[in-house]
Amino acid sequence: MKILIPNGTSPKNIGDLAILTSLVDLIKRADPKAHMVLHSTDPQLHAIKSFARVEETLYSYVAFSHKDFLVKLGRMFKLILFYLLTRLQLLDQLIPKDNQLYQLFSDYKQADVVLFTGGGYLRSRKGVTQTLNLLMQLFMLHVASVLNKNSLVAPISFGPFAHLWQEKLTARILKNFNLVSVREIISYEKLQKYHLPHLILSCDLALLLSFKKTAKKTKTIGFTLINWFSEARKQTQLEDTYVTALTTFARKHNLVIQPIVQVHAPLFKTEDDVPTVTRVYKRLQHIVQINPPVVLKHVQHGAAVYGKLHILLGMRMHSNIMAAVCRVPFVAVAYEHKTAGIAKTLKMSNYYIEADKITASVLTHRLESVYAHRNTLTKTIKQQLASIRKKEIFLWKNRLQTTV
């Protein structure tokens, strides 16, 4: 079976890399001899040995692999031309086979299955850049649906969108897929109203990961934080809340604080946690026990870091997921509905706070509650994960085996 995964993100995003790692494992369970090709942002950084080749995505070829605006514009026109030639079945006759963009389109055509890895990429915020980001994601989906009869979407989140037309367009494109899976109930209910014929409710595939038992836990609370709010005042308030709550909580329980950088991608301001985590670290540095920030390098490194914690305060959704997989309870700061959905999946609905409603007193109370009930919550998480894995691994193996 030839499988193309056309939307791999950069390995710098450890959460998305966790999803991809789990997806590859599911493919191997279904077909140990599967021939897998990956298109990814930062393809040179991928170290997963299961892929026959790792190339750029159509999106990264246009937008990220060259800094010059005129080059990007030229590549955009070239992308549209190649798409039209492909639809007219003229690409093979007119374009040299050693052309990079030709090879990317050929990967779509030659695959038995085009399988989009899951994640939270089908959403948008206000602004031209965000709209262009969504349209490029949808372009890759559209290419797959028109060129290959076996097109699947692994568990995603759907929305939120800045504009209704974006939501409708996304749903319309997804209607053409053989399978669309979503990872939490909120996205599922949003997509149900568009009557997709092959819509299913699944789970975030990172929940299917299994790690070896880590070293003994230390008296540590970890935290992840995102530069989420475009309004500086609101972002500062969020960071103030973290500082106040972490100081109060850590002092009371004599805990060491561990800042964690889940995503380090300097090209994208909202996708680089280093500046935000560093600001909070510097403010806490001389008033509480705190370790220097640790930048996660790969999935196993993440498991080692999260596995040593007593509890986690996580704004990165996959930091909460990876902590849960390591049997570490968490307080989640939700900036989109996907976090609330995942918390519900893990029976942790009482332990998330919406980012735009957070206060120091409420956050401190949530941390106290998780800490007091951490043993019970650990058992709950363990039971939920066992149930999810038993069901989803079986179902995904069957889905992939019956695709071709």
C-alpha cells in the first residue's frame, strides 16, 4: 500500500510530531510493508525512519522555503499552473519529471491512500495571513480529494473560524473525503450540521502513544504557555496570572517550577513559545524555586520531561495530552474549544480554564484541586487511556486495512 501523508508539520512542534508518530504506528499495524511518503514543513529535520521519502508540503514549498516575496509569488502562480495542468491531465506531457513541484503533485497521484495527519489546523483567526494559511491548508485537501479516490483525514479539530464563509468552505471540501475523523465532541457536533457522509468521532492520536516508565517523579510543577493574544495587554494579563498563581502554589507546597517550551519555531510568532516562557521564567527566577526552561527536542524527550512532574499547568494542548499519557494530572488553559474537548475525553472537564476568562484566584484554586486529588485523577486518566487505546487502535487498524 502506497500512502502519502501530505501535511506533516515541522518536527519543532512536539505535539504534532506526537500525532504523526502515533499515526505511523497505526499504519504499520495495518500494513507492515506500507510504502510511506511524507510531505512536511522542515523536511530535513524529520528522523522517523519509516518514510521512504520526506519532502516539502505544497504549502511550505510556496510560503516557507524561500524568504524573497517575488520568489514566493512566482511559486504561487506556478502552483496554480501545475494544478490546472494536473486537472487537464497534461502535467506528465509538459513538465520535466525532475521538477520539484512535479514530484510533489506526482506523490498525490501515485498514492493508493492520501492520509492527512490530524491536528488543529482547520481553523482561523482574524487577519489576511490567517486566511491565507487556511486557504493553503484547504488547497492541499482539495488536491487530494480531486486526484485520489482514497482520501482520509485523521482526527482533527474543526474551527473556530474568524468568518462563517471559512467554516462553510472547509466543510464543503471535507464532504469529498472517504473518511473525516474528528478528535473531540465539540468539533464533531459542529461538522454534523453540514451532513458529511463519512464523518466519525475518534480521538487525538497522541493519546494512543505508550511510553516506558520514566524516572521517579520529583516535587515539580511544569508549565507551558503560548503567546496567544494579539492584544499586548491581554497577553500581559495572562502572564501576570501565571506568575501570581505559580508563586502562591509553589511556595505553599514547596514545589520546584519547571518551564517547558513545547514548540520552538521562531519563524511563526504564535508558534514559538520561547519568548513567552522566558518572560515568565525571568519574573519567577528570584522569588521561587525554578529550573531553567527546557526546550523539548523530540517526543521521547517530552515524555521524559513530563513524566517527572507531579502536575502540569498546560496551555499547549499536547502538553496536557503528553502529561496524561505519562499519568500526570493537569490544569489546562484553553484558548480554543479543542482543549475543552480533550479534557472531556479524559474526564478532566473540571480542570480547564478558558484563557480569556482566567484569573489568578481561579487558577490557584484549580491547581490546589488537582494537587489534592492527583492520585485519584491519575487512576482516572489511566483508565480512560486504556479504554481509548483498546477501542481506537482496533478501529484504525481495520479502517486502514479496508481502505484499499
